[in-house]
Amino acid sequence: MIVGDAARRVLRELGLTEYETETYLALLQGGMLTASEVSEQSNVPYSKIYETLNALEKKGWIEAEHGRPSKYFPKSPIEALAMTKLQFEEKLGNWEKTIATELQPLFEKREIREKPDIWILRGELNVLAKLQEMVSTVKNEIMIAAPLFAKPFSSVFANFLKGLREKNIRVLFMAAGTEKDWDVAELSYIADVRVRSSMFGGGVICDGKEALLMLGEDKPSLVIWSNHVGLVKFARDYFQYLWDSSKKISVAQKRQ
């Protein structure tokens, strides 16, 4: 079976070098092979084959049966992918910790954002990435106004917000529609929840310093992020006005 360019590209994107990719594919097609056999079938130079095989074993893509000579065989691609995912998630956690504890304080200390910004965000992934950044840096209070078109992302909101209550961060979640439109029971564990019949657009406000605003009725026609003092204050005041006139969710309703 001929392996196409798409499969090779995926392996490279997962972190395998060109030699490692060709070596793994040779083992997939040849089964258990010696180093010299792998070199011959993969066209990887013999001078590089042991280095390549050791790297693949360390990354969790192959296993070795040591002897004279040693033989190598591939792990299941699904199993190897799961191992790579775990390794990447561990690295990502370390990266996030380093960035949050070492780089972000430098950014805030130097007051790089002393000039207010207004950005127009395009694309769902860009919006979600910005939301995650805002939630990860909030220190005291987060206000969320969720229109009905944001309902498909309620589970994403919940994942973003978990843990904030443990940090004594005040979380206000105001949803358009009724209690039946949202998973009020789940949201009430992480936020004070209120509902109102409708709202034009929605948004997220963090610490009264930055706001992400979504304008539109059936779908977001415009998404804006800003740390402009006047704009954020207006958004916060308007949120508070809507919040005060929204329906409170009772404890009994939360449990239903």
C-alpha cells in the first residue's frame, strides 16, 4: 500500500522528522525489522538509523526487542497518537505556567498596553482564543452577557470559567431567553445566573478593564475587543443596568 503525502504531512506536523517519518512508515509496512532492514526499506542512511530508531522509541511510536540483532516494530498509529497528545498536553501546561508566571508579569509591568486598543475579531477560533486569554488573566470579576446565538458555546464558557470561583473571582452570567434554553444547573455552580427575554448581542467584561462585545441578533455581525477606558465603562454600566432588571434564578430552579 502506497502512503500518500497527506499521511506524511500529518506525521511531520505531529513532530516526527523526515527520517523518523520514513522509518515509521517502513516499519508499518514491513513489520518487525532489524536496523539494517529498516535503513534499506526507508532509505534512511545507516549512519543515522540508530539515532532515528531511538528517537521514535522515546516519542512512543515504536518498540524494540533487544537481542543480536535488535529488532524494531511499530506501535499502533492510534496508540502512538494518544501518547503524542499526552506529551503535548504536558508541554502545553508547562508553557502556560511559564508564560503566566514569567512573561505576562513583564508585559504588565512595562505597561506595554498603555495605549488603548480596539480590535475587530474575525473567525470563531480567534474569538474563542481571545475569550480564553481574558478568562485566564481575570483577577476580580467577570461579567458575561450571553445571547441565544452563543448557546452552542455554553459548554466552552463552562470550561473556561471552572476554577474561577475557587479563586474568589466574582462571575456574573446573564443569558438571553429562559432557564430552559440554558443548562442553568451547571452554570449556577460557577456563576451567579440571571436570564432576560432578549438582548441585542452580548459580551464579556473582565475587571472593568477590557471587554469583548458581540453585536447582532440571530448571529454575531461584529465582534470587538477593547481596553479603551470609556468604552469598557459604558459596556460595564450597560451590563449592570440589564443585570439589575433581569430575572434571578432561585435555588430551586438551579436544582431542577
